[in-house]
Amino acid sequence: MLYTLVERICADIDTLPAATTGEPQFAQQIREAAADTVESLIKRNRERGNKKVTQDDAVEALTLLAFTFVRSIPRTARAMVGKLRDCQVHAARRCAIASVLAYLVQPHDIIPDDAPGYYGYLDDAIILHAGLVEYLDTLPEGVSSFSPNLVNLALCLAPEHARPALQSAVSSMSQLIQILNIMGPEIAEQTLAQIVANPLLPFTVTAPPGFSPHPARDYGGGHWSGGNSFEGNNVILGGVGSLLINGGPFIPG
């Protein structure tokens, strides 16, 4: 069931255009839902002397970045399915990957999938890439163009009210794998089978007595820090580097 639902979503996203010209509603969602990030980018540019940057400029750049994250979902999700089916990977980690994919197939998650212009898949991209960061040593070769900074970038483009919930979801992922590592492969395999068979149903794993989890990675609440500016057809993001916009968008995942 899980594999079928993941592939259905991947096939749907595969049909999206390479640019946002066919999805103007996506840009409108960025303009409205991530208004604080749009204004932050404009403000920082003007502080750096780039007075000509307009709201439309910022929205266009950020929309292309967010849309690129969404379009990266199929490659990322399919790579994770490959690892999920690899019995050489520790059972606890395969279970954790399954939990990430289970989030992907939920139609009514933190940003509902039916949000206009495919914007509803942005939170799924965030959770998938946070999973890549969290479970680094389970990844196949070729899936390496990601970093915590990119997750933070995507989080900045989610609705401001949704960012704490996304951070909480990342924390839950981190705790899950810690619990399963303690409880052993048998419990992990049982939980994995449950998720794969019924990914739309909630599942729980009870922590053993005295369990004290290590803190999950903190993505800064979805607020940018450092210098962010435009330079030619690129947007320069503090802590991330130069990400091509018109000249060839980066592909995370």
C-alpha cells in the first residue's frame, strides 16, 4: 500500500513543468503564506544597496526555489523506497524512512496536498529532506545535494503558522529512530510492516522506561539568518551559497 501511494504521488509531480509559469497559484501561495520571508529578502537586499528589488522579484525567486523543492520529491522518495526495500539497512532506519514516506502520502497533513498550485507538497518536501539529513548513512549514492541549510530554506517558504508543527514533526522522526534503535530489530520490523501495509493509519511506538532522547536538529523556526541578496540571475542565501534561478535551478535531494 505504501509503495503504491508513494509512486502515485511521484507520477503526479513528474507531470509538473520545469518552471512555475504553468502554476501561477503557487506564486500566490508564496506571496500570501510566506509574506514574512518575502519581506525579509527585500529588506536585506535594500540594506545591501540593492534598492530596485521589488516584491514581485522576491516572490518570483522564492517561488522558483520552493517549486524546485516540490519537483525534487519523486527522485528523493523513490531513492528512499529503494533503501526501505534493502534488508541490509538496519531495521530501525528502514522503519524511520517508512515513517517519512507515510507522511508524504497523507493527503491532509500540515499543508494539505490540495492547496492551490501544488503548494501543498512543500511540507512533504521539507519532511523528506529532513529525513535525508537525519538518516544520512542510509542514503544511496547520488542523493547528496542537500543540507540542513536547504531544509531551513524550505521551512522559510512554508506558512509561518505551520513552521512549529513541521519542526515538531522532524523531532518526532528523530525520537522514533532513537526508540527503535533501543528496542531492537524485531519491534522495528513489526512497526515497519504496519506502516507499509497501512500508511494512512496512525501508529505509535512506546518509549522504554527512562528513555531520554537526544535533541533533534533545530531548523531555526523557519527564519533566515545571514545575508540574502540577488546577484544577476542568482539569489544568494546566507549559509547556503549561490543557487541559480534563471540560469539553471539547483535540484535538491
